[in-house]
Amino acid sequence: MTRLNGLAILFLFGSAAVGMLVQRLVVPSNEAVAVLIGGTLMLLLDLGYRLRNDDFNGRPKWISMKAGAYLAFFPLWGWGLALVVVALVQLVTGQEII
């Protein structure tokens, strides 16, 4: 069973929409730019939310499912970081990984 909270839906689809919009305006021929922008936004939004979450002082809020956005028992900042790495590899090598 895949677990997903409302915050993850907001961050995930919002980041993807902004990434696709900026990519279409700036570099319409390269989808890796949309992945890079969307992944970076997901990473920053989730980390920012977890930093501001005062309910978890002294407890591990960076991996907790209750402290921020998560998808499939994994924090959204981790998914964003993975997307950023994939997009950077695609931009540098010019080859698609996925």
C-alpha cells in the first residue's frame, strides 16, 4: 500500500506544474530542465516545512512521516533529491536514464 499525505500531493503536483511551465518557457526541447526544477522545488518545500515544524524539537523530523510530506514511507525531500540527481546526469551526459 502506498502512503501519501495531502501535503505531499500539494508539493508534488505544484512542483511538477511549475517545473513544466518554466521548462516550456525557457527550454521547450529539454524535459530534464522540468525534472530539475520540479525536484528542486519538492526538496526545498519539504525541507522548509520540516524546518518550521516546531512539534518535533529534539526528535528526528527529517525522516518522520508526521513531520512533513511523504510518499511510500519515504520523505518527499528524498524523492526531490533523487530527481535532481537524475536530471543533472541527464543534462550533463545528454542521455536519458529513465
